[in-house]
Amino acid sequence: MKEEEKKNMKTKPHFWRWAVASVIFRLVLIYFPKNLNLATRPEVSTPVTSLRRLAEGYWLTQSSMSPYAGSMYHGSPLLLSVLGPLTMKKIEGQPYHLLCSFVSVIADFISAMLIRAIGLKLRMAYCERLKSLGLGKLFEISEILPSEDIAALVYLWNPLTIVTCVGFNTTPVENLFIILSLYGACIRVAPLAAFGWVVASHLSLYPTILIIPVILLLGNGPDATPRKLFLMYKKDEADNSSKGRVVNGLSEQKKFSWRPVGLFFVWVLIWTLYTLVLCGIFMRNYGGLSEMFNRTYGFILTVKDLSPNIGVLWYFFAEVFEFFRDFFLIVFHVNILFMILPLAIRLKHRPCFLAFVYMAICSMLKPYPSVGDSALYLALLALFFNELAEMQFSFFLFCGFVGVSLLSPVMHNLWIWRGTGNANFYFATGMAYACFQIILVVESVSAMLNHDRKIRKLVAAT
């Protein structure tokens, strides 16, 4: 134990050095936005997350017009109230976007610290789980890497996270509230989990499906042991004392706790009403809440903007006949809902990993995706570094993501600016990006289930 504590003390200074270096690196990059030109990249900013559109909406409100006039802004009125004034304030001799970029840097750093806290909870639960199964010696033989530090640094140093932070968009703020919801559920603080979930759902709609992982975290904790793992020992309980202890451990295992879940729904109701009241006050002169729902959630669900992005829906709905448009809108959106229940049943004992799967699926099927969505679920995936050590095609997926990241701006440039290509060039990178995400989800889920089977075999052998 003392040696492990010494190792942890040695790794902590290194972690903080890298974390501070990532913040400094971001601060350096925000002084060169015109050279980088990331705010106009379709992979980084979308019609829903662009701060340039938010600045336009805030200017309209300053002119006593609706922020949704002209179909430029499609975000939350509350986000407009908070970040809108920062888009107008300028510091002499500094870039105009500096204050908003500071908000993104702070949001990224807080998100990384919350990911680190979630990872620590998961690793502690993972260790306790194996010890309760009589596999404590396994930790003494093989070193368990600090997945919380790895995940936090993956989020801070992921190039996708960095370009999102510098790209003048609201994705870092949205990711912050998603992570805040998961953190609140991990520590079983219902008001905090409800606040993060309500705000995240209000800002970008798709985090609504995270209500299932949040409920499982509140009810079971960060890592509940599968009960099926112990059923094989019930026959020989009287013969084998060690197996009997395992079965007794199962009987002593905490059942699903409904009290924090009930509190969560109460606080969800409170935060939802509070949010709607604030939005209603802001929109009282601009058409009310119905106008807000139509211009925000309606805009997302009906896919009205067909400008190119890293996803695949823009090309599909640009080519589909108008007669079939409503049908395929239902198909794509319901496809996400069809996956929720089967995955929740199979991965109910791993709610944080379930949240990763949900976020990856939404990133594939949402109409206005960005690389910031991938940055979030890749950080969540890194939380399970030890469990997914034997995942297949890791190098292939890494090369695929790097290749798509490099080819996407090239194909966009050939199509839009040079005119030597066409829409199929850019759409091909979007298709490849979606395929790599599908492979990542399938292989990670398979590796996680194989890891659980491996533990089951080890327990059976003891």
C-alpha cells in the first residue's frame, strides 16, 4: 500500500504539469483565431453551436428584435443572455472574441477535473468489486493504471477538444453540463445531477437520453456488480466456504436505492420549471415559449439547415424527395430511441460506460454533429482504460480518426473553394467518420462484455 501511495504522489505533479500546460496552450492559440480560421469550419461550429450566430442573435435583441429573426440563431435564450454580452465587450488591443474564449478554456478545465473525479470513483468501485469477488491478488500482480488521470489528460490534450475550444462555439459549455450531470450522479447528489441534466438537455436536446445512466448511477452507484456473476455458486454454498462468503456478499449487496432517484425527479421538475420561467421572461416580447421551442428544438428535429457538416444527414436530406422527408426524419430520430432500452438492459451494471455509448450514438445520428461531441465521448471511453485494454482494432481506429480529421478540411477546400471536387468528396469523409464511430462502439461494447466474462471465469476458477 505504501508503494502505491508513493507512486500516486509521483504521478500527481506530472498530471498537474500537463494540465496547466494544456491551459497555457489554449491561451496561446486564442490569440491566433484568424490564422487558424476554425470558427468557420463546419467540423467545429454548427448552426446550433456557433458563437458567431449567437453574437448575431444578441445584436438583434439589442435592436429590439427577436433573436430568432432571420433564422441565424437557434440556441437557448439563457445562453444568449450569458454569453451574448461577452461577444460585444472588447478589450483594447486584444481580439474581439477573447472573453468568450476564456469561458471555453475555463469550461474545458472544469470538465477535465470532473472527468478525473468520476474516474477516481469508478476505479475505487472497480477495485472494491474485484476484492469482493476474491480477486484482490490480481491487483497486486498487475498494475492498475490511474484511468482518471488518463481520461482527464485525453480530454485536455485531444486535438478535437482543443480546436473546439479555440473554434468560437458553445460546445465546451454544453459538454461541461453533461459531465456535471454524470458527476452529480456518481457522487449521488440528486440536485447537482438534475441541474446538469436539465441544462444540458435544454442546450442541445440529445443529452435527454442520459436520464437512464443518471438514474442507474443514483440507484446503484458508479459500478454495480452483476448479480448473474454469483448465481453459479448457489448450489455449492454449503460445501465451499469461500463460495459461501461470495454468496453472502451478494446478499449483503445494496439493492437499488429509489430515494435518490425520487429526489432526482423532484429536482428535475424544479430546475425545469425554473428554466422555463427564465426563458419565458426573456421571450415575453418575442413570441413566447412556443417560438423558442419551434426555433430551437424544432430546428434540430426537422433538419432545416442543410449546410455541410461532419455528419451524414445533411447530404441525405438534400438528395431525398420532399414527399419522403417526414418519413425519414422519423426513421433517423426513432433509431436512437430504439437503441436505448436494449443497451440499458445489457449494460445496466455499467452506467458510465452506458453514457459513453449513448453519446457516441447521438454523435453519429444527430443532424448537426461536431468534433466536440467526439471529444466528449472519447474522454468518457478513456475512463475504462483498464477494462478495455484488450479491445481489438485500436490502432486501426486511431489511424482512421486521424485520417478523417486530416482529410475532411482538404475535401471541403477542394469542393467549396477550389471547385475541383464536389459534395461527394466531403460526404465520403463524413461516411468514413460515421463508420469508424460504429466500429468504435461495437468493439468497445464487445471488449467490455468480454472483460466481464473474463472476471466470471476467474471467479469460477477460485
